[in-house]
Amino acid sequence: MAQTPRRLRSVMDSSRNPAASGGSNTSDPDMAVLVDRAAAGEREAFDELVRLTHRDAFGLAVRLTGNEEDARDVVQDAYLRAYRSIGRFRGDARFSTWLYRIVANCASTFNTRKRRQRADLLTDDDAVVEVHPDRDPVQAAETAQLRDELDAAIQDLPLRLRSVIVLRDVYDMPHEAIAEELGISVSAAKVRLHRARRRLREQVFPLPGENLHAV
């Protein structure tokens, strides 16, 4: 699975994918200086961090909540949390990665609160099976039409599956971080990732005789 994040990023156009777009033109050293200044209490430095990261943070929130209105609430909450805790940022990861985790946590809390009553028939006790690379939908999507179909298919996934595949295959977060932010086990995160990838393949690239409605 190590190659999958790169392949999925390759099918998302630059306006929707931070990895493909390269995000801000600001280098990591420059970002680190801003983080240090913000941690020292300089509000202008934090405002600049917001300006540099807002597009990608908002894009992640949209993917995790499914609509822009909810995403705005999530991003606002995420930046508020980041501002309050930036003094504890250890610098052992990129600031953007740290911020993505906060956004993911805020989105998870928001979605849980909003969809508490939604029934979800999926379980987490199935064995994890690797998706064969030559049948992986993210590897096969090479045209603009397929990219659009794949992006639409991701949005159609149940929230618990969509969250994992976006965090892992688009934002390249490790399984451990995903599990922590979503409040699930690492094995459950891997199971959901497998299911999400399988559902995408079945919807976008169904094999002959394949049951498209299989869970």
C-alpha cells in the first residue's frame, strides 16, 4: 500500500489536492519561522499561517464533511484550536500535517454530533485484503473523466470510509494518526481503508460479473 497515496494524489487535479498543487510557495524553513513567531504570541504570524494553509485545510474539511457550509464551521474551529495550542507544537512534523490532524479531529467531532442517529450497517471485523495494484481505481484513473468519476465516487462513500481514504490517500496521514483522530483502532482504520478502495474500484472500474452492491 506504500505507493497508493502517490497514485491517488496523481488523479486529483491541483485545485483540489494540496499535494499536487504544492500548496503555498512558502518553503518549510519560512513556515517554521512563522510557527516560532506565532508560538511566541505574534498574532500577525499566525494570521499569515492561516492565509498560507487555508485553501488546503478547507479542502480537507469539505471532503470530510461533504459540503462547504459545514466545512467552514470545521475550519473555523480547527484554527481556533490551533491558535490555542500552537505553543505546544513540537515541530516533529510539518505544520500543515499538524493542522490537518486538527481539522480531521474537528471534522470527526462535527460529523459525530451531526450524524449521531444515522444508521451504519458496516462493521469493522472483516479481514484486510490488499487491493491488487492493477485493479486499483486510483492507478487506473488517467483521464479527466475518470478523475471526475473517482472524485464523485469518493464523495458518495459512507462518511466512515470517506474520512479514512481522504486522510490516508489524499493527505498522506499515517494509519496511527488517522486512528487517533477518528477514535478508532489502527486495525479498524486499515479495514475501512481497504473497504473504501474496494468500493471505489467496484463503482468506477467494476469487473465482469462483479456485484456492485457488495459491502
